[in-house]
Amino acid sequence: MTQTNATDDDIQYVEAFSSRKRVTVAQAAELTGLSEYTLRMMIHQKRLPYFRTNIGRGKFLICPGDLEAAVARESLNNILPKDNNVTQYGTLRVISEKLGR
């Protein structure tokens, strides 16, 4: 068995990582005004970084900085122009007839 020695950079990284405050999904919902369901969907869709307290069914824990960045990214996605290269295959006949087209 080989033993590896941690460098000062490794130790500083672990200390910074362990000192970061994390919030639960309920607390994140309170902070952002989003629903818990929306935040959980963002987690499952890998749009929001998280930590799990236990393997499997543990609590989701979110860093406030990651939460703020994810909400800002989602906000920008809502206001940026969408891709105009969408192929349109036609319109429904029933709607076209009702509109007089």
C-alpha cells in the first residue's frame, strides 16, 4: 500500500471546500422564490450543482454561490433570443381553417 502526501494546495482546497456553507432545497426555495419542485428539477436536469448528504436518498445541499449562478444563467436563457433555425413542418389544418388561411 502506497501512501501519498497531501500538498499545501490540496490542504487549502479541502479546507476551503469544507468551510463553504450549504443550504437545503427548502432554504434555497426561500432564498430565490422558486418552488422546491423547480429546484429539484434543476438538480435532476444537471442545471444546478449539489451535494448529497448520503448515497441514495440523502438531502440535496446547494452552495449559495452555485444557486445564484444557476438562477442568473436561467434568467439569461429566458431573455436571450432563441435559435431561429427551427424547422417548421406546417400548421394544423383545423387551426388554419379557423384562422381563415
